Amino acid sequence: MKELEVRIVELKPMRVASIRAISETPEHDAGKKMRSWAEPRGLLRDIESHPVFGFNNPDPSPDRKEYGYAFWIRIGPDIRPEGEIQVKQFSGGLYAVTTCDVKGEPAKNIPETWHRLAEWVKSSKYKSGKHQWLEKAHDPDASDEELVLDLYYPIEK
């Protein structure tokens, strides 16, 4: 197994639109909801200005098939909550970030890479932070077979 490459990133505070789904495929379901809301507003044309982050909410567990997933997309002050879209203020924070090449096996590769990143943090000069864990796709339109994620593990000095 190749050595984990980790970089330290500070996310600045940002205002986000948030959408969540709870199902057996919440990443796909929340993604469809987010896309149908964000595309007509032109937010997905510039993912540098409007990055999209996701996270489990609530986490999967062995005793149930359904779990939740939420997406956040950075927005400006002119966007208001509507329907299922909530507007939140994310306070930002310091992160240890690594890249996860999913290669069609999200149920194996994502948890394995999160575990390796957690082990890296334990052996580093940082400690675990309390802010939100995040995932960010390199290409929000990628299929599971092409998906590459950056995993953002919250840290503190």
C-alpha cells in the first residue's frame, strides 16, 4: 500500500446551502436534489467559487440499511432558504486532507482511506478537531467508477 499523502488546508468561514437525503443511496439522492437546485442558479458552473462538500448525516450503522448524506455548496448573501434547501454558516477550520481514488468500490475504499487518514492524524503533531468532517469530489459529475474524493479530516494544532 502506498504512503498516504496528506496536506494541511484551512477552510475559511462560508455561507452554504445545505440539502440532505436519508435512504439506502443518500449520496446519489442528495446529489440529485442539490444539482436540480444549484444548476438553474449557475452555481455548478464555477466549483472554485461554489465548492461542493458532502458528509454522512447520520452515519451508516450495521443495524440499518438507510443512512443520511448532506451536501453543502458555498453561496453568496443573495441566496435564501427555500423548500428543502437550508442556509447555514460554516465557521471553517483546519483540515488534514488526502485524496481517495474510489475506483468503483466506495464501500471499501472510502472507509479504508478515512481510517488511514485518522491514523495519520494520531501520529502527527495535530489532534482531532471538532468541526465537520467533509468530502469533496474532484469532479461532481463523476460516476462511482471514476470518482475521486478529497477527504477533509478536522484537526487542531
